[in-house]
Amino acid sequence: MRVVLAEDLFLLRDGLARMLEAFGFEIAASVGSGPELSRALAELEPDVAVVDVRLPPSFTDEGLQCALAARRARPGLPVLVLSQHVEQLYARELLADGSGGVGYLLKDRVFDAEQFIDAVRRVAGGGTAMDPQVISQLLSRRSRDRPMTKLTPREVEVMELMAQGRSNVAIASRLVITERAVAKHTSNIFGKLQLPPSDDDNRRVLAVLAYLDHG
């Protein structure tokens, strides 16, 4: 699996590259600036991009802007964003096309190699890997919308875990409820948000997030 890695801090970039290689990934390119990232994504067509939000020369949102432009040029390009902050506007834009293969992790909340590698694999496979704090902020921004107020506190918990990319089994374990209860909550969520049910966890999560973005 070929990865384009973008991080401006050399030591962190080198450490991430070594970690990915240790778990069987091929580093197609390891870059430290926005222009380098744009070229790598356009020329190399990687299986997944792991991108820091703030890259030279602007050190604002260069990395995320490059990732968004690449996804517009190549719809569905898997992108895992690493950041120290939640950039709500761009996080919503990243999720809004509903094509899957997206992730947004906060750097200081990635606690071990397995957690990070699992997120990369999940995104590369077309799934989602969202930090709970990112989801919480995206949901709270829409909390005053009428469809959201229809959800019970438990349904909001289930939706947040769905958005992280967790399966029904994982949600049931986390909330200490049965899988049947999770399925019922999921059905209620789709009904209240006027979204068609789907057996594809990734599509249903992206549909919910896109609805929250545009609803």
C-alpha cells in the first residue's frame, strides 16, 4: 500500500515514515511543504495520503487545502489528516462529498502505533477514522438544528461512535448494550434524520456527517 506523507517537522515525518514502513506500507513520497505535496499527489496517485494541516509556505491550512484539491481532482482519494486543532470548516468540506476514505486525527490524542496504523488502514480501505473531539465539535455546531434535537442522548452517542468508524459490535461493547439495541438506535437515527438506511457502515456515517454539514 503506497503512502504519500506530508509533515513539515523532519523528526516527526521521519518517525511516521519508519512506523508506516515497519507495518508494511510503502512510502511513495515523504514531503515537508504544500507545493511538494500537491506534486506528489498528482504524479504518484498513492493509495492513501497522510497529511499535516499546516505546511509551508503559509503554515495555515496548506496541507488540508492540497488534500481537498487532490480529492476534487481524484474523487475518493483516501486522506488522513493530522492536526493539533479542529479546523471545522475544512473538516466538514473533507467529509461532505460522501465518497469515503477520510480521517481526521488530533496529533496529541494518538496514543500508540496500533491506533495510528489502524486509522491509516481504515481510511485507505474507504472507511472513516475520526477523532471523537472532531466529531463532537462538528455535531455541536449543528446541535440547534431541528433534526438534531429529535435525537435522544443515547442516539447521539451512537452516532458519534458511528462517525469514528466503529462497527455495531464495537459500539455495543463501548456503550455496554446489545448489538440489537445498536441496530435499533441506528435505524431510529436514519429515520429522524430522513436518511435511507444502509448496510455499508462507511456510507451511512458519511451520509450523517454530510447531512449535519448541509442540513
